Amino acid sequence: MSTSNWYTGENYDPDPNLKIWLDGKIIPVGDAKISVFDHGLLYGDGIFEGIRSYNGRIFEREAHLRRFFDSAKAIRLNVPWTFEQLDKAMDDALEANGRLRPDQDAYIRMVATRGVGVLGISPIRTWKPQVYIIASTIKMYPPEMYEQGMPIIVSSVTRNHNNAMPARIKSLNYLNNILAKIEAHDANCPEAIMLNAQGYVAEATGDNVFIVRGGQVQTPPTSAGILEGVTRATVIRPVTSIDRRAIGHGKVGPITRQLMEAYENLVRNTPKEMSAAERGLAGRAV
Ligand SMILES: Cc1ncc(COP(=O)(O)O)c(C=O)c1O
């Protein structure tokens, strides 16, 4: 991959028919605008969630919403919506895009920015935070890699130190991860493992990591400085080589395969998780 021009040349404009939930309204994507003075854009000052919906059902909706509000609290951003309102807003965004149907999967991106402010980093001189929800799809790794495995690298980019930018805050500033991703792309790999400042495995650029060792599944502790992934307890990635060294037999192993199947079964067949409204959580403090 050349360093000067690595763009694919494809058009990545969103589907013009996409509807966005922005500030309480469902509007066409072309009208969904955030100010150039928004501190989310100027300084990466904001937080987000990435949430999956399988067969029209949001997976672990409560866990994701909790993490959203926890991230906001950590950066002292007052989300101008309640837990229950955003819970419903996710369904509204799905429905507006025909993705509540049982034959539909989706990827939901919920974002809260610090909002419009004066130039200068202080969040004190900002106006109301902006919240929006995209209900669309996401492309992760090439499908054949889930069968055949994937080559990855160990990045030279250290995962943010917890005292600098705790990884458990899902902030709008992902440059730490992006630098590692660039390094992976340069090595023709789709993913990179990031080590923490002590040299221990932390996580990948957008995923938690697991290893099958001696028949056991192992994953770094949250104290390694990682995002507390919602999928962490159930998912495993079929990694077969790191830095060109084969992992195991260099193929997707039986435990990985078993976990992948169990995970797929779980997300598609778990009874529908109740929304906050259904659980009677209206108005609860978060
Ligand atoms: C840095 C990072 N680690 C881990 C994950 C996995 O988290 P989850 O399983 O909650 O999606 C993500 C997901 O976006 C991430 O960005």
C-alpha cells in the first residue's frame, strides 16, 4: 500500500434515504447537520456507543446505554436525554430505516458531542450537547477471515495510559486506535493488537482480544486499560497468526469455532431484551 495515496477511490457517501435521529427528531441524512463549531469535531470532545441489532432486536441494549451514560459522566457531559428516552430513540431510529423487522440486522451508532462552543478547548464555554443516532450497517472484516482466520500485527503504538485517557471511556477521540490501525494497514493486515504502557496485551483497535491457550479462553483484565466490551465475555476472534507467527496450527481452532457458533446462536435466539419503558425504568437516575 503506497503511503501517499491509500484511498480506495470508492464513494462512501451514506445512502441518501437514510434517516437519522438528531436531537429528538427523525430527519433525512442530508439534513442531519452538526456545527463546525461543535467541540466534538474541534476536539474529539464527546462519547459514543456502537450497538448491534440482530433480527430486529437490539443486543444488550441496557449494557450499551449504561456504558454511554457512564462515558458521558466520566467526561462530565450532561446528556440532555434520559436513559429511557434514548432507549426508545434507538428503536425509533431502527424503525425509521425499516430495521426493526425480524429479517433485518443493523449497527446503531449513538453519539453525544459536547456541542457548539467558542474556539478554545474549555467545555465550560460550550452550549448544549448534541445527541444523534445512526441506524445503519457496518462492514467489519472480510467474511472469509471468519472461516480461514486473519493475520494481525502487534502495533508499536501504546494503548492510551489510564491516567491519560482511560480506554473505558468510549470517547470521540480514537486517534490512539487509528494510529495502530494505520500501522496494520501498512502491514497489509486488517487488525492490530495494542499493548499497554507496561507492555501487556490490552486490546485490538476496535475489539477486545482473547486467546485460546491450553484449552482455556483467556482475555486481558480490564485493569490492562481496555474498553469494558459488552461482547467481551462471549465473543472470540479467529486469529491465526501474529507478526507472521502461526497461532496454534494456523487455522481457526475447535474452541474458537465453538465460541463463534455459540455467540451467533446467543445473539439470534435470546429472548427479546425488554426496553427501559417495558422494564418500568422511566425517569430513573443514571
Ligand atoms: C477499543 C474497543 N475495544 C473493544 C470494543 C468492543 O466492545 P463491545 O463488545 O462493547 O462492542 C470496541 C467496540 O467498539 C472498541 O472500540
